Amino acid sequence: MSELKAAKLSLASKVRLPSGYDMPRLGFGVYQNYTTRDSVLEAFSAGYRHIDSAQAYRNEAHVGAAFRDSGLRREDVFITTKCISKTHGYDSTLHAVDISLERFEMDYIDLYLIHDPFKGKELRLQTYRALLDSQKARKIRSVGVSNFGVKHLEEIRSANLPMPSVNQIELHPFCQQKPIVTYCREHEIVVQAYSPLIRGQMDHPLLTQLATKHGRDTAQVLLRWSLQKGFVPLPKSATSARIHSNTRLYDFELDEGDMSALDALDRGKEGAVTWNPVDAD
């Protein structure tokens, strides 16, 4: 999960999860997407095979409909969803998994994440155990977390439970979450990057400079940085042209100087543009 070279990356690139399953290295996010079915169909057309949803997004059914309309095989598509804190707890999480399966109209979910660390240690661990049991029941293939800080990950390790396959966190040059990333790498947890395009705040002079240097747009520079860092970025868009352009990342490479300059933009927690609840009690 260290920095990757251009020759090793393509739209078909995958990363092997600790669970033994392969996950595409580029995902398509559907947060606040109000044309989800059409957008996901466009994403499939552009070559995405990894869709990131959540119960809180209220569009699992639309993702499922897009998949059925796509004509793709189930084994060729990687579907992620998440349970929000209001469903945390053992029995409620088991029920949440069943509800997600009903909405997707699928037999299994590739990756199920705890969406956030709210509700405290006891409920976090109950929720995690429920997901592990859903995995044993073959309703879920891989179990992960989202917005978990080192403290929350350590709770899982200290409970002698299997570590999550994935931790999905806000991640871009201005908010690099280095302590969390370091911990994840030490424990073989794959890091997914949400808001990799900084919610459209891409007007920094360095981003413009690198886009001009490589004949790209700033979004492509940001996504390329994320891929070369070994992350799994999850760009989102409802615009056809943008959905396609966000996949054109594999015929250029940021050099060492480019990467170092982008790394130097890190502002720690102050660089976050989302809720970023990694420090929740």
C-alpha cells in the first residue's frame, strides 16, 4: 500500500483485501447523488466496477437497479455500503445488513463498513461483531470501518477481533490523516479516500500548475496523487463528462517532485472539508 508506479496502475487495477477478496483501486461514490441509477449506469459505462453507497445515502435500491440494468455479472462488480450510528448495536446491525441486501436485491455485499465511530466503544464493538457474524453467514464478503481514528482501531485489536479490511477516511493533500494512514499500513488495513477532490475546492496554485504541466485537469491530478499514494479514491459526480474524465488517470505519472510538493500541502485536521469524526469518543 506504499506509493505505486504508473506502469502498475490501470482502471482494472485491484488491491487484495485481508479477507482474500480483490477490490478495484478506483471507486465511484454516490453521496448526495439525486440521479443515482443514471449516474451509476454512466459509471459502469466509463469502466468503474466499484460503487460506494451507504444506508444514510438512501440510494442502495438505486445502485441495485443500475447494476441489474447494466447487464454486468455480479462477480465483476464490487459494492460497498455502510451502517450509520443510529443502527449501531448487535441485533440492529444484523437487521441493517438484511435491509441493505433487500434494497440492493443482492445475495451478498462485497464490503460493509461501520459508517462512523459515534455511540461509544461498547456499541462500536457490538456493531463490529455483528458484521463479522454477517460475514460468517456469507451475507458480507469483507468487513471494514469508516472515519475510525487510531483509538477506535486499537479497540478492535485489543478485543482480539480480526482487523478491518478497510478504513475509509477523508483524504486529500490538505488532509492526509498521517497517523491513521501509518497505523493502517502497519496493520494491513486498506485505506479508502473519500472527498479526494476536496469537495470541488481545487483552485490552489500548485494544483493548477501541475495540471498545466501534465496537460490534465486538477481533479485528475488529485486522483492520480491518491492512487500513487496507494489509497483507493472514491470520486463522485452526477455529470457524464466528469464521470468519464475521472477515469483517465493511467497514461501519466506524477514525478517525485510533484508528489513531494503535494505532500507538503498537508494542514492536518484543519485541512478537512467534511465532518471527519476520527476523534469521536
